[in-house]
Amino acid sequence: MQKTGISIFGYHRTAVEVAGYLRSRDYRITIIDDNEDNLARARYAGFETARLDYRDDAELKKIGLGKDTELVFSLFPDDAENVFLVISVRALAPDVRIFTIAHGEQAIPKLIAAGANKVVETHEIAGHRITDILERPVITEILDKTLFGQADLSMAEVPVTAGSSLCGVMAKDIQLGSHYNLVLVGIVDREMHEYFIYSTEAWQRSLEEGDVLVIIGADDEIARARQELCDT
């Protein structure tokens, strides 16, 4: 039996990653766009598609918000489009969960005010590592809980900068779990051409300038960790 019905608006790079992940978890996915070229690419990838004008409330109602569609991903490459769609969906379906992206930090409060349940800033984590990270079972479980309302977590990066208190410290000694209630997914090793070291191996590693910690946790704890750990 398939899970929650999901509508993904805007078939661009981020949507390709998200759709692929959700399909692997057996969710019912429909890609929605008003650009036929984007829809053709989605169909070629094996997704169900629908062409409609998201600016028209009558068109939006056709996807069964709150019935056939329980979760909406607004993944347009333009913040203004995402804000408009979030406002429209929230007005039509107060109980539908809305996940969206912000292409700049200044757009985050606008999207939250518009009614988004979860906003991820696209520069929070490098896109080329998303697929690799999502393949880890523990991470997929955490993301499932985040997307479907059982938790409010984010994934982010904490860089090890010159003069940082993190330089020379073993990853296990940072105590991310006890001090910040954060989960260390792994470390990006700059000297090894951005090779990703998963947490099972990373704990025994001494951090160096240029490394990047990839973490998961509550937004306020991530902000606190960045402020305290990245100070030079």
C-alpha cells in the first residue's frame, strides 16, 4: 500500500533530488508545472505529471488538496513564485503540509508568514551531496519524520574556519549530542577533494581548517552551535 499523496510544484534540480528520494520511499508523487519541457523530463523519469496554472485557484483545486494531496512541495527556482503558491495552497487547504525552499535568507520569513510548514534555504547544504546522504537509513527515517510532522528538524553545514575552536579537535569530543542535541551525519574532507566521511568513521577524526560538519537538528540548536563553534 502506497503512502501519502504528494504534489511537487516545479521540476528543477532540487525537485529532481526530492522526487527521486520520495519515490524510493514509495510515496505517491505527482509533478506539477506549467512548462511542458519540464513535464516531459519528469515523465521520461517515470513520474506522473499534471500541467496546470498554479496562479488559478480553480486549477489548484483539481489536485485534491487535503484529500488526494496531503503534502505540497513548492520547489520553484524563484522565491516570489514559491511565496505565491504557498499563500494560495494555505488559503485553499489549511491542514495541508507545505514544504518549500528559499533561494536567499531574506525569503525565509516571507515563506513562513505565507504559511509554509517547513522552509529550507538552498545554500544550507550543497546540492551534490543530497543524494548520497539520503541513502543512509537513519537519515531517511529522520527526514520522513520531519516532512510528515513528527519532528521539526533541518540539515545544515558547519564549516571549520581558520582559527576556529574546532581546529585540531576530535569529532567525538565536540559532543554535539549532549551539548546541542544535534546528530552528526558526517564530515566533508576538503583535502580529499570533498570526500564525505560518514559519522561512523568521522568520530575518530581530528578536524582541520576547511572541513565541514554535516549535521541534523532543531533550527535553534543549529544556530547556537554555529555561533559557539564557528567563533574565531
